[in-house]
Amino acid sequence: MAVGFAESELTCRPESSTRKEPRAFIVVHRNKIVSHPSQKKLEFSADELEGLGKLNLSAEAEEYHHMYLGHDPSGVAYFAIDIGYGYNGDEKFHLHDVRSLMTECTSRVAISRAGLAVAYARWHSRTKFCSRCGTKTMPHKRGTRRICDNGHTQYPRTDPVAIVVVEHPEGHSLLLGRSQKIVNKNMLTCLSGFVDFGETVQQAAAREVKEESGILVDRVEMICSQPWPLGRGGNHEIMIGCYAIATTTDIFMDPEEMDVVRWVHFRDIKRALQEETTEFQIPPGYALANSLLTWWVEKKSFKL
Ligand SMILES: [Zn+2]
């Protein structure tokens, strides 16, 4: 199954990094990606970065202010640079929200790298102080860690989220909904939520479905997973896609959390995937919900 943000083709091998090797930079500004409009590419060479001005490309900056993302298959070392809030921008350059890039950019590799860069930049900006002793932290190991004066290392965090395709007991529909936090009021998607302490992914999936919709489910299967750099609250998540069959059909929605929860028929989901319906929209191709819905429609096409 093809999933989004999983094709950066970057592997970490910092032990072999030297400043003599070719380097590429992904520039982040206020959680957006900076591109050069004439080339529409999201990556800069060291020479191209000069055009941005006021950027420190010294060895010291590389150690303390650049965020190492990994090496590509040809041996180019990739770094993210956060040019921060002090930079007022330059009209020569464009800023891209990563969500917008999902529809504007066709390269899954470029999108995955852009998501990784923003996720690292956000993690650094939110980890200025040590979670153990409260003192200030500094970037460490080329920005892949942070460390405080007392030697406590902070590692990038990934929050696990279960997202569930819940099938109607008769097999013709799925349970879809929209939380209060989703801005697009035409959107319908799979129910999801964080895995709590002490839970398996399957238990978390069943609990979230019950809390948000009142629907009970039978055995939960894990189907797939994908990294999601644009998680709620700005954190990096790992989305774990699950499949379950409901054992009840009457919906008792939690109005505090959800705008709507309803059963949606196979044919309507298929039309939404093909963008033929205006009644509701489903998440774009880079969201795991889209992959799960596509998987279910293909699976059911032989039976319905
Ligand atoms: Zn500390």
C-alpha cells in the first residue's frame, strides 16, 4: 500500500559525514518550506543558499544550527535549516505550507523530505528546555538531538495514533466522521486518536471508536502505518491504520469532540475517492485515511 511521507529515501549515517561531501539544504521559515520560484524546487545547494542572505554556513553552524536529515542514495547529505522568526523573507522566494505542497507537488520524495524538515524544526522550537531538569537545551549531534548543561539528552518524539476503518456489520458502509477541530466542514474521515499509556494499538482503536461514536467493534487488525509530520499540536506522529468490523450500528456521537459521525455507503466513498462528489470530501492522497479508504474500496469492489 502506498502511503505518504514515507519516501524520503534518506538514511542516517552521520558517522561518515564530512563537510567535503555534497550537501543539500531544505529551508524552513515559520514552519513553512522556502523555495526558489524560478526553479520551484524545495532544495538548495550551499551556493544557492547564499542568495537567502544572513545564513551562517560555517562548520560550527552545521554542528549547532543545522538539522541533519540523512543521506540520499547518491551520497548527498541533507540538512534542514530553520531561518526562524527574525527573517523577514525575500520576495524572490516562495513559502509553502506542507499541506499545500501535497496538492502542488507531485514528487513523493520531495514532500517526504519537506515534512521531515518541518517536523525537526518544530521539535527543536518546542524543546528549548530540558524535560528532566528544566535548564536550557542546545542542539546536539548535528541537530538530531538536544542536550542540556547537565547532560540530559532529548530525543525527537513520535506520538502513536490509531486510525480506523470501521465497517458496517452488513459490509456496505464505513463509519466516517469529522472532529470539531477540522476546519473543512465538508470533510469526512476515519476516526482516530492517540494510543494511551498501557494500551495496545488495537485497544486504543476500539476505545476511540467507542468514545467518538458509541459504536462497538469486534477484532481490530493493523493494516499499515505512515509517518505524519503535521500531527495535532504540531508534534510528529506515527499513524497506525487499522480495520475493524462493527458489532453495533446505532451512533451515539460525542458532541464535545465530534461535529458529525455517520455511516457512508461504499459507492459514495468510491465517488469521493474519484473526486466525483461534492457532498463531502475525504482527506488528500498523502493522508493515511485516503490510503485506508482506497484499500477498503479495492477490497470490497470484488464483493459489492
Ligand atoms: Zn537536563
